Amino acid sequence: MHPRHYSSEGFVLSRVKYGEADRIITIFSRKYGKISMIAKGVRKLASRKRGALENFSSIKFSAASGKNLDILTEVEIINSYENIRNNLKKVALAYYFSEVIVKITREDEVNETLFDLLAKYLEILGKDVQLKKLRKAFVYECLVTLGYWPKGKVLADADFVLEEVIERQLSSVRVGKKLLL
């Protein structure tokens, strides 16, 4: 349970349209873990929050607890990762990173190490060109960080192990594999 009003920094993992002008946003925050909240009026053209709530953007946000979903009250961009957004293959990999975090974590599960790991890999993604190795290294470190794989043991088929852990297939894995071959 969150306090009545709270703030943290986080990454926008996903967005879903809701109603006429709202969106349900999933954020992976440093202090509160994965949180789903509603961003009221964010789809309106005049919304100031609109640009800050792009997928895999690093943000500072404030929210208030609601009956069903928390309500996003303020948002400020820390890093929009423009150097990633200019390359289709890097965008596909950033979406893959986001989907892995969404699927492998539970709501309100706080894990600052995983938060720092995502931040590290998004930074590296902006500079790196060896995307296939980066993708496998990210999955390996996520699995080790969460205790699903022993540190130091070789991970031959990262996709298979990840799908075994989350018990479903990732939808962005197909796109990522085709772009990264």
C-alpha cells in the first residue's frame, strides 16, 4: 500500500488508452516497484504530461492513491533517450527490456537493484551497437538479480529460461530476434 501522496523516479514501461482522454501507465519506480496508475487527460493535445509519458522514458513523478488505481498528478522527464529513439533496432530492444521487467516483476515489488540494472542497460543501449549481446546480457543479469539463475553459470538459451520463469512467451521477442539477426 502506498502513502496517500507519494513521489519517486521511474521508467515508463507501458501505456494503454483508457476512456476518451486518459491512459493507464505502468511505471517501474525506484521506491515502490512496478505501479499501474491512471494519467487523466494525458491524451488531450493541451496536456503538459503527454510528452513525458513515452515508453522507456526516465521520469520523476508524483501520484495520489485512488480507490482502484493511483492517479498520476505530476511528471517530469529525467531522460527521454533520444539516442535510442532514432534507431529502430534500439527502440525494439528498449521495448523488449520494458516487457521483460513488466512480465518478471509483480505489482508493488520493490527491487532497486533491478531498477539500477534497467537504467544501466538503457544507457548502454544508447551507445552500443552489439545489440544481440546486450539483449542476452540483460536477460542474464535480470535472472541472476532475481535469483532465477546462479551467478557465473553459463546461460545458453536465455529466451527459453526467461519464458520458463515467467510461464509465457514474450510478444516483443519475435520482433527483437528478427531485427537483431
